[in-house]
Amino acid sequence: MSRFWSSLTYDLRPYVPGEQPRIADLVKLNTNENPLGPSPRVLEAIRGEATDALRLYPDPQATALRAALASYHQVQPEQVFVGNGSDEVLAHAFAALLKHDMPLLFPDITYSFYPVYCRLFGIAFEAVPLDAALNIRVADYLRPAGALIIPNPNAPTGVALSRAEIATLLAQHPDAPVVIDEAYVDFGAETAIPLVASHPNLLVVQTMSKSRALAGLRVGYAIGDADLIEALTRVKDSFNSYPLGRPAQAGAIASLQDEAWFQQSRARVIQGRERLNGGLVALGFDVLPSSANFVFARHPEHEGAALAAALRQRAVIVRHFSAARISGYLRITVGSDEQIDRLLSELSEILGNDRRVG
Ligand SMILES: *Cc1c(COP(=O)(O)O)cnc(C)c1O
């Protein structure tokens, strides 16, 4: 702490991102990056932007990208907001839509950025416990709320709600903004975007970081009623008018134009997930049913922290959370086939050879 800090800064409890270490031959399965990589057409589009035009500011409205997203998702451009990663889009949503007299509701085990934003923006919240199997129970949200935010699939469990369950949530709260964070939806869950037309209170947030393998480009977006999008734009234009640079706008458009690459990428991750799942179950792990590009798994005889540390010693990095209800679990990103094999063989050695672990 410094005497130069504002009281706001002093009270913050920042999100801790998964580490990005520089270790040779590291098997990095801790931040849900996509093993296949971006479409070659995206790289070409980005290279095409490396010109003298970088002198000039980008389009502050990202008009072409918003039009491309609108046509891809069959909505109007006024129903699309884009930002520097969906984390930024979410931050604007917290400021623009989620602060009310009544508390914001979200699951007790969820994306750990949500309480961080609440502190930053002074938003009262209530964490709604997952059930014993770590599922979101829609009926538990039947309580007074200023707003709701729910990731679907949930993080870090990977468990998804159906679109019908999201519709039930919306029916329970017709007068509260409801944000569905669909960072992982492309890996097997149902998007809520079709519900936008009939629900003026629904904002769906997606990202190009995971299913489009563009975490390094920082492109996220929201789809909702034009009135909600206007609120986000008001906050954005009070914060940073040019959140997406020229390379990001062009790369994101190119990604939407390479549907074959996208479909292949999703299919490869889903296949890998099923193989990872099978391998973990064979090693005695309990694995939650995942609709994401990671699995959440625990071993009945070994502590999560000890397993994560043993893997780390073998240059395999997974994510472990120390929160009470989930400290037994590891969140393991679905990597390439070789990475999955490496993880499984290291785990097999750890479990078989080192009885001291856990
Ligand atoms: C990864 C993730 C995001 C943020 O992704 P960006 O890279 O900022 O687009 C948002 N929500 C959840 C639940 C995530 O896991």
C-alpha cells in the first residue's frame, strides 16, 4: 500500500489470472487456450493491417465487425456490442446494467471475476449455492434480485444449463437484466441468442478467445436488445472509445468468414475432451459432465493442490482453486492429443508411483 493510492484502489481485490510461465516444453493446460490455433485466414487479415494505416485510429464503432457478427448470429447491428475481450464487455455490463438496489445474483462457484467487478463498481451481490453435485438449480434463483449473471456452461465446473432452463430464469425475472456469459458455449452448450428477440432484459456475452483460438487478439462481444447495447456503448464511450485496434477488428471478421476452421476446431476439442474424460475416469477420477474446453475432476484419494503441484514438477500446468467446495478439483484444459497423452501418463505415474502425494 502506498499513500498515493486512492481508497478505491486500496479496497480492490483483483482477479488473479492463470499464470503464463515461460518454461521450455511446458504442457500448459491452465487457461483454456485452444490447441488448434487461429484460422490462417485470420493471420492473413491481421498481416494485411500491418500498414501505414496504423497511424490512424480504428473505427470506434467497429461497424464492419458488428455487421459481420450481426449477420453471423442473425440479429441487427444495433444489437451487437464489441469490446477488448469479453472481460471488458462484462466489466461494462456490470457498470451499465447490473448495479441496482437489490443484489446481483450469481452462483457461489463461478467465474471469479464477478465478485471482483462488484467490488470495483460497488455492486451488492448474493452468491447462490450450487447443489451438492455442483449444478446450478434454476429454482434457487427464484428470489428478489436486481440482476443476474450466469456463465453457461458454468466455470470452472463446465456444466451447462439448457436453453429451456435459461428461458425459465428469464421468465422468473422479467424486470431484471440477465447476463449469460457464453465464453464456452461453442463446445457443446445451447446458446441463448435465440431468446434475445423475445427478452429485452437478456444480454448474451461471447468471446473469440476460446472456440476461435484468439485469446491473444482480445475480441469479445455482447448480443441483446438495442436498448441494452446502448447502455454498454454509453459506458464504453465514457471509458475508451477505441477498444479494438485495426488488426483485432480485421482478424475477428476473418474468423467469422472461416466457418470450416471454426467447426473443425470445435469438433477436435470435443473429441479431445471425451478422450481426456475417459483417461481420467480410468485413473479413478470423478469428472463432472463438461460442455466446455476443460474438465473439472477430482481424485477421491488425492488432494487437488498436491496433484497440481506434482504435475507442475513434471512441467504440466493445470488450474487449482483453493475455494472450500472445489479445492479437491483440478481444472484441466483440453489440449492437443499429445498434451492429453502427456497429462494422462504423468498422472498415472504420480498416482501409481508416488504414494506420498495427497
Ligand atoms: C475466459 C472467460 C472470459 C473472458 O474471456 P476473454 O478472453 O476476456 O474474452 C469470460 N468469462 C468466462 C467464464 C471465461 O472463462
